[in-house]
Amino acid sequence: GNSVTQMEGPVTLSEEAFLTINCTYTATGYPSLFWYVQYPGEGLQLLLKATKADDKGSNKGFEATYRKETTSFHLEKGSVQVSDSAVYFCALRGNSGGSNYKLTFGKGTLLTVNP
Amino acid sequence: DTAVSQTPKYLVTQMGNDKSIKCEQNLGHDTMYWYKQDSKKFLKIMFSYNNKELIINETVPNRFSPKSPDKAHLNLHINSLELGDSAVYFCASSQPGSTGELFFGEGSRLTVL
């Protein structure tokens, strides 16, 4: 079945530091890949996505590139802010049969950014 | 105008009770989901309905019973609540054939005492 493995946290950074959260996946075919963010006390919201190999998703200064050769979708940001403190989830959606209907999530990575 | 809304947001109850959580989406999506998030933030899908039909039913105790009266609503009823049911339950919706983005509600925090 499909699975997502992401870097375990927590991750603590100072403001303006560089962020990388690693994510690798196992899936058949060509899944779509996502990063979701969950701010404290809120639901998840889509941060960025990529639907085919070599696509780069980007939003709010965050980027991730769909690398089929390494089955990875690492999240990066050049300069984090205190407001980026949240839990980040990597996820994939399969592209065959019933797997089309569900997202499989990684375990989440808690990021804390200190001023 | 909340796209996916769940009620109640907080629920505190005793073991053995029965409770329900309601979810409504105004996005016109055909597919709705229930996810459970435990204390370590791990998200696990429980159920999914597509146009009122159950399409995903992960390994969930049969004390949990979803019901979709129409494609804009997906409710979750839980019988005989146990301590281990304490979690945040998230409703979500998506449109099949799109890129698969899920839109989440704000969650319903269930605490079983």
C-alpha cells in the first residue's frame, strides 16, 4: 500500500534560519504529493502540491519538488518566521482505483520558530 | 462562510455514553471524509463517502457509524465511548477528478473521561 515517511520532529529554529523537512513516499504509479500545515488549534490547510514528476509546488516562501527518482518531496524555506510555527504534514494521493479517494499522511513534523 | 464546518468543536463525556459529531460542506464536493488525529498528531482516515455511498471503511470499531444523509453532510456517531476514543476528529471534503486537495474542518476535540 501507499505510505509516507517524514522527518520526525520536533524541529526548533531561530527566525530567518533555513528549513528542510524531509519526506519520502512509497506508492505505485504516479501519485500526487502534498504538504499540509496545521497551525495551533486549527484544521489542516493545503500549503502546496505537485501532481507529476519534477513539478515544484510553492506557496508563502515554501517550496517542494516532486522527485520520482528518489521518491521524495522535501519541504524547504529559505528564511522562516515565528508565524511559520506549526505542524507540517506530507501526504500523497494514489492514482489508481479506490486509492484515488484518500490521502495518506505522514506522521507530521512540529516546527517551532523562536524570535 | 466556512467551507467545511463541524459541530461541536469540543465534546467532553463519560465512558459508555453515545455521542455524535456533525459535518457540513458548502463546496459542492462529492466526497467527504472523517479522520482521527491522536495526541501525537498522527492522522488516520476512518471513513469516506462519495455521493452518499461508503467507499472507504478503514479498520474502525463498529461502535463508529458514519451517516451521510446527502452529499453535503457526513455525520459520525460513536456508541459506548471508550477512553481511547479521545482525539480530535476532522471532517474533510474533496472533489474526485480534481488534483485531490482535501478541505478540512477545524476539528472536534472529543475527551472521554
